[in-house]
Amino acid sequence: MLKNKTLERLLRLLITLIGAGVGALGAALLVPLLSRLYPEVFGHLSMHISVYVVLCAAGALLLFLLSKIIIQRVMQLSSAVERRWSSMPTQQIVLATVGLIGGLMIAALTNQLVLSAGASLFTLSVSALIYVVLGTLGLQIGYRRYHESKRERRRFRLRSRKGEAIGDMLEDALTRYDDEDDDDADLPDAGPAAPCQSIPPKILDTSVIIDGRIFDIAKTGFIEGALVVPQFVLAELRHIADSGDGLRRARGRRGLDVLGKLQAELKGSVQVDETDYPDVAEVDVKLLKLCRDRDGVVVTNDYNLNKVAGVSGIRVLNINDLANAVKPMLMAGEELTVQVVREGKEPGQGVAYLDDGTMIVVDGGRRFVGESVTAVVTTVLQTSAGRMIFTKLKE
């Protein structure tokens, strides 16, 4: 696969050659005129060659200088067209494509009459204009045909369910509504669909897949829409699963197992997005760019990614926030039986964990490392990064 910079150089070279071709075309039109007006100067072959060289070099230089802007504009236009077509129903795309093909076929037949007068700059210009006009007309007819068929189906359902009289009463209102909808569809950029019209995809990051709770949440049906796993997240998971570190390897394999369960349980709701950003190295940055391009929602339990996405204006579903919202709150004074697994940061402290991974700081539990103790809750601290419980040994 070509790298971005190599592809950009090739495109700039192509645009430069097009500029040279335009210069050559201009020279072909200009040389006969100059030879007729100034035969003593431009009547020689060397002058003809000079005009060709100067105009070709000027056209190539001009388009070379403008090539970056041209490439950026073309990429922006292609992205806008891709977003617009991706938001259209399949039936509408098919009808629009059929209309475009029909318009081009009619244009090809019409151009036979135009070109029968002989090939010239005028006839070629008229021929190109006919292709553009009839192709656009066919595209618009196919595009609007979808709305007309949708309107007819809606009228039929209304007449069959509510009867002829009620169908007639609602027909006028629906016609006005569809006409307004068609007017909006003619705007150059309709923007992303409203939330009530489509459900944004939920894009998973590496941490939430390894965590595993997303499988249980998705299975309950609380998350609507498609679950999207970017290709670069899969690559990172495979890299972790192949790590030489045993702990990292186990985490990576756990993430791959969770993905397998999601695909088996949710069938077609789990999608793999092949989009990549070769110019970006960090996976989190790629994830945010993908969410912005697809107008999606990040699903994560990574505290830093949560903050960066919030600052960037991207919606975030934090699994830890959800867990904190649905867990029963431990109150001060409640007793817990936990096993102290290691020493804490402060002198005399021990650290234990609940089954879900919540950390418990046991004041005075350092000497009981490896043993089970009964502790009394003193403080519960909940944040987007998780939950911490501070306790003291029961006297």
C-alpha cells in the first residue's frame, strides 16, 4: 500500500502533467493565430516550439503551485459525498444510480446528433454540457422517485388502516410534509442525521473490550445501535495477546474472547470498521477521529480518553460511570470481610479488592497481608476512574 506522502506526490505529479496538457492545448489554439497576425516573427518552427514550451511550463507550474489546494478540496468534496451517500437508504441509492445511468445513456444518444456536425471545440463543449445536464437530471429524478414511492406506500397504509375518509384527510398533510422534506434534501450539505432519525454507532476502545463488562451490558439490550470495533483496535488487541509479558498476554486474549462472545451473541450488531489513519500513530487519537467522522459515541473505561473526548466534543459512554450509577452504595459503618493482598502506599495500610476489582484500602491492615479480615467502611470515593473504599479494621 502506498504511503500518504508517496500518494500525495503522485497526485501532485498528475496535476502538474494536466497543467502541462492544458498549456499545450492553449498553445495549439494560440500558435495559428499568432502566425496569422505576426508571420515574420511566428512563422518559424522554432518560435512555435518556444510558444509550446513556455505555455506548457506555465500551465505545469501554475497547477503544481495549486496542487495542494486542489487535493484538499477534492478530498473534502469526496468526504462530504461519502457522508451524504452513507446516510441515504439503499433503495434511494439504487434509484439515484439508475437515474444517473439513464441520463448518461440519453446524453450519449443525443451527442451522436451533435457530433455528426463535425468535431470542433464548440461541438465538444456542447457534448460535455449535455452529459453534465442530462446526467444530473437523471440523478435528481431517481433521487426524488424514492420520496414519491415512500409517499405512495404511506398513503396506501393509511387508507387500508384508517379507511378512505381518514386517508384523504391525512394525505394533504403528508404531501406538505414530504414537499418540505424534498426541499431540505436539495440543500448542498444536510449535515448528520438527527438523533431521532438514526442511532449513532457505539465505537469500542481497547480497554473496554479487555474489561469484558460490555458483553453483559450489550446482552441486556441497554445499548442501542451497532457496536463498532475499529481495525486498529483489533490490531492492538492482537499485539497485546502476542506480548511476552504473561499478564499482558492474558489481558489481550481475554479481549479477543470477549469480541468472540459479542459476535456470537449479537450476530450482525458487531461491525469491524476498516478505516485507518496511517498518519496518526496513537490508537486513542485514531479512535477519536473515527468517532468524529462517523458521528459515533466512544465506549470506554479509560479515564484519560474520557476526558480528552469530552474536551473534543465527542460523546462518551463510560462503563465505570454506569457501574457507579447502578451499584448499591456502601454506607459508612457497614462491615466487609476481605482478603488483604498487599501493602498500601501509606504506612500501616493494606489493600484488598472486591470481586469486581474495586480497591479497598484497609487502615492498619498491613500486618494481615494474605489473611482475611473484617473491616468497617469509613469513606466511599466514586470517580469516573472507578471506585475506592476506605476502611478500618473492626475492633
